[in-house]
Amino acid sequence: MNMKITSILTGILLATAAFLLAQALSPNKRADLSASPSRPRSDDVGTSSTEACDPQTIAKAVKGYTCVVKAKGGSVVWRVEAVISTESRTFRVMKDLKSGLYVSDDMGKHSHEFAVKQNLCESPDYSNHRGNLTSVSWRLPSGYPRSLNGKNGFPNHDSDFVILEDDGIRQVIPGISSKYFVSSSEAGKLSDYISYGFDGEFGGIDAGCNGNGMASLRCVAQ
């Protein structure tokens, strides 16, 4: 009787060992745990499931909508970071996920001097244009040409508008192609104009793009 029990137990142990060995050798044993809902795979943040950016679509998009731009340096994903609806209009804040720059809605036409003096990028009168986002620091975007990096008192890195142009902002922002945009970068003695501006149609940055003091204003944050 004892021999029979021993034989049964031995059979069970051998079957269990065989099962465990098969599991260990299985290619699925080392499944990518990062694919779990709580830990998304790094390549899930790519562009395979993201549609191409279209300004007309973005003009109606909800918060969280993402799209991709085929930019100079490769694919760049943009996201609708905030949507504020009022009786008069709807405001949208976009975020360039590559650079981390937020771009406010159009705040109307202002001269460089007025935008700086009145600190419009922090004015409570334009909180809706900034999506009521207070966890980031808003500022007037810098806009000196790349050729002036590290020269004439400018920092030795690309300005905000150079970065946004490289990341395809003109393929994202609705109505941008018909406007010039104010920057914080002063031209000084290099030009008869006071400051540099961004050309929404061609993507250029020069002192003549400031719209003679009546360019549009969009603020940035990071």
C-alpha cells in the first residue's frame, strides 16, 4: 500500500516538474511586462496610431486630441492641452510634445512694446487664451534667427519660434498662415524695427516680420 502511494506521489512530482520546465522554456514566459496598462510600452508613444495634423480638424478637436507632423527633424506629436468654450468663442492651447512648449490661442494684435510693458502673457484678461493653465509659466516667445545664436547678446541656443517652426507649428495652428507674430527678441541696432517677429506663412524670422507693431500675439510656456 505504501509503495502504491509512493508511486502516485512520484508521478505527481514528475508531472509538476515537467510542467514547470515547459513553462520556463516557453518564449511567452518573458513577456514584456511594460505592456501592462499601468506601465505602457515606450514605443506606444510613437506615431503609428496618431493621424496627421490638420488645422481644420484641430480647430474642432477636444482636449487630449493628438496628431503628428512630418517636420524637418522627423515626426513630432502635438496635443490639444486645453479647450475653453465661452459664448463668444472657443480657445485651444496646443503642446509640442517634442520640445515641451505650450502655445496659447491667438490673443489679438499687439505691438512688441505693449505686450512687454503690459506683461500680456501673464495678464488675467487673457486667462482663457492660455487655457486657464496656471501650473506652467507663460511668457512672450523668443524669436531671434538661428544665425544669431550666441551673438548680439542672444543665448547660444535656438529661440522659441525657431524650435516651433522646426517642429511644424504651421501645420498645426489654424489660421496661422495669414499672420505675423510678436516675439520678445529685440533687434536693437541691427534694424530700423524694434523687434523680431515670426512669419506664419513662410516660417521666417526677421525684424520685418513684426507687422509694424501690429502683429498677432501667442504666448508660450514650458
